[in-house]
Amino acid sequence: MTIKPLSDRVVIKMLEAEETTKGGIILTSAAQEKPQVAEVVAVGPGKTVDGKLVPVQIKVGDKVLMSKYSGTEVKVDGEEYTILREEDILAVVE
């Protein structure tokens, strides 16, 4: 099954959380922060403003920084994804 987002929504897959600190300390899963960097896997067509379609600026494959508790988490075919609006994406990570 594939996910095709509507309007200005974006489907992302969270990247793995850091398991060790910069100092080399191994973190338990409870101590790890929720990751805020994700990879874009699907993008909607955009939203309509004053009768004109404004396309989404993000593209599939981009790594993005998102708001910490934004979006809706879904599970499709055993994979976990988050669907959120383009406005909840803070930046593209290069």
C-alpha cells in the first residue's frame, strides 16, 4: 500500500535517534529524545490560495527538521510514518 498525501501535507519517516552521546555514553531507549530529523517519502500537490495551486516546496528525499510534537503518526505495512502539514516543517537539513 502506498500513501498519497492530500493538499499541502507531507509524509515523512523518522530517522533513528542517537544511541550514544558525543562523549560516548550509551543511552537507553527511555533516555533518548524523540528525533526531529526525518526523510520525506511523499508530498501532496500543494494548497489552493485565491484559486491558484501553490506547490509544496519540499521534495521526496529531502531530510527535514520538524516541530517536536507535530503531525499524525500512522503505521502502514509495518512501517511507521508521520503525516504533517508543510508549515510544521521548520527547515531542510543539507
